[in-house]
Amino acid sequence: MERHAPVYMLLHSSSADTIGHTFGGESKEYRRQIWRIDNALARAIPIWRKLGYDVIVTADHGMTEDGWHGGTTSIATNVPLYLFSNALAPEEEQVHSQLGIAASILALTGIAPSNGMGDALLIP
């Protein structure tokens, strides 16, 4: 990010998903991998913020203790979203649709979301 200064960058760590499928979402291996990701983000986010970037941390689904993530259970569908930004953040504990992530990324990069997308914005 320091060298190329992208307008938008997506960092996808598939390691948590792979470990969750292999060992389950309640396993020590899964918790250890989440700790590693959390630790790396704790070091990287302050650097990215100093570079002027907004940072969104979220997931596309949760993981059951059996390594499953299909269906409509709360553990599979409710995931945290963290916004590190000067933008006005969503209310804590407020439930939002993941459909708002794309619209919010566009808004944060200064691009107007297309008609209909603005209804799902996570940032006011």
C-alpha cells in the first residue's frame, strides 16, 4: 500500500475458513488462526490509517463448531463488521445487511452508489 497507493484493496484471508472447515469453528486450531489474523490486523491497521486509508474488517459468513456455514442460523449469518475511518460509523450492536458493504466501499472511495444501493449503506 505504501509503494503503489491503491484506491481500493481487498485482503482476503481464506486461512480461517480452511481451518474452520478442517477442525471446526470451536477448535483450538480455529481460535489460534483467528488470533493470528487479529494480531496481524492490530499491527497493520494503524499503518494503513496513517496512510489515509479507511479499513473495513468483516466476514462473508460464520462457522459452526462442526465446520459448517450453510443455512440461516445466527452463527452462520451474523458476522461482525468493524470500520476504522473518520466516516460516521454505524451504530454499535445495530444489525445491517451485508448488501451494504459494496455501497459503503463505493461511498468511502468517493464513488456514488448506483440507484438502489444507497438504501443499504452502512455509513450514514
